Amino acid sequence: MNWTSDNYYFTKLKKEELFELIHFYLRTTAEYYNLDDSLNEEYAHHYKNLLGEDLRFFDTSIYYVLRDRKMRNIHASIRITYWDRETILPIQNLFSVTKEELLSQNANHYWHIGRFIISKRIEGQRISILKKMLFDAFFPPYFLDKGLIIAECDKKLVNTLSKLGIPSYALGSPIIYLYSETLPIYIKTAWLDSFIQKNKIAQYCLANRRDSNSFVNKAKNMVFNNNDGNIVSN
């Protein structure tokens, strides 16, 4: 990547590191709202639900995390998941959005984006980090063309995406979820063109190209071998 730092580095998350990711995600979310992140009943409930979700999604996902070079702790994360059109997405449970409503967009392939968060303890390069992570997550579905990206997105982040030239469509009214005002949205890959082209040279690198190409090839097999919404490739 062209983004470099003496203190942090990007890497892919391993499955055995999901426990660490969920703790980071919940702790950082609580910090944004000055809440106690102790292992109370609510925290334990969220942890169980999010971990179960990530275990279901992991094999058809790629996770990017930002770690510090000294302690190797996670300071930012994002996940992009190929949706097989059968696995229940959070947007369906939280907002009662139906599978038929999502499939009515007539996309060739569907994706879910989640676990996107950056620790507020990072003081510099926040915009560069944000753009870098979004680029890496959006590139696989954008590369395949005519896709749909689905998300449960913090309302403030929706506004930030708009300022970055990434429009989105809200499928319903916001609710309070994980302490924030959250919207059910989708983004058509065609809407990403301006953002991808603007950030392509500045944000992409050989290592991430290799990671993404591997994931895209796997997703291509899923897309073109999809039979009635079921993944038939390994």
C-alpha cells in the first residue's frame, strides 16, 4: 500500500483472532459514547451475537485490521463478505428487510460490509486510514461489476461516505443499535466509480492487489456457479 506508518500496519485477520476483533469492536464502540465496556450482561449479549455472525461469515469474507507495531493490538477493522443469498444478514433481523427486497435490486452479486471502526485513540492519518480501508473492502465487488453492497451503517458514517463521493440508499428508518443511530443501506457498485478512480493510485498496492485478486477469483466462482442462491464452490 502507498499508505505507510512507523507505528501501524495493515494485515488480514485470521479466524482464531475473531475473539480479539469482537472485543476491540465492542470496546471501541463503547468508548465513542463514553460508556462502560465492562463485561456486563449487555456486553456479553452483543459479544455472543457478533461472534456467531462472524463465524458464519468468515469463510466467505476478508477482514482487514490495523495493528500497532509495538503491541500488535487492533486499532481499526473492516470486513467485506460475499452473500450467498441464503445466510441471514443482520439487516434482515434488525430492520425486517426481506430477502426479496434485497434481491429485487437485480444485482449479479451481493455483499455485506461490517465491523468498520477506527479507534479514536489514533490521532493522525484518520482520513487516510478510512479511505484505505474503504477502498480495500469495496474493490472486490466493484471489480466484478453490477453488484450490491448491503450494510447496517451508523448515520454519521453514511454522511461521511456521501462527503467522500459514495452515495447510498436507505431501506428504512434508523434504530439505536450498538449505542448509535443506525440505518439499513445499500450501495450499488456503479456508485463507487468516482471514489475508486480517485483513490486507486494513492491507496492500492501489490500486496492488497494479491489479497483482493484471490478473494475476487473465489467470489467469481461463487457468482457464476451459484444455483438458486446456494454456493456450490469451495
